[in-house]
Amino acid sequence: MMAANQLLALGIISVALAFLAVNVQALKTQRYQMEQAVIVNRLAKEASQEIRDGQNQVILTRAGYTALGTKAGVQVKQGAKVILEVRP
């Protein structure tokens, strides 16, 4: 009887640890995505601010992202992939 209770307790603890590990990984992924979103939005803001201040064209690069700002709008790319596009 004692061994059965111990096995049940071990099973419950194992499931709880697995659940915790999955949630920790999900939180790490979510944090990374949010940090990348902050970088992208900040680049777009900086590029649009420089355009508003009178620049005709702006190219900013940070953390693997490139922001291209013109009077027609701002694009933030990662390589060839457009991540964010803002038009006036």
C-alpha cells in the first residue's frame, strides 16, 4: 500500500514538473517574440521621426532588422521579409 502511494505521488510530481517545463519554455518564447516586436516598432518609430524631421530617406539597421523610411511610409524587414509596414 505504501509503495502504491509513493508511486502515485511520484507520478503527480512528474506531471507537475513536465507542466512547469512546458510553461517555462512557452514564457521564454513569448518574451523573445515581445522583445523582437519592441525592436521592430522602435525602428519604425525612429525612421518615421527622422522622415518627419525632414529627411527624404532613412535606413536604420538593428538586431538583424532594417527599417527603410520614405515620405511614402516605413517598412521594417528581416532579410527580404517585410515584418512591419506603416503608411501615412
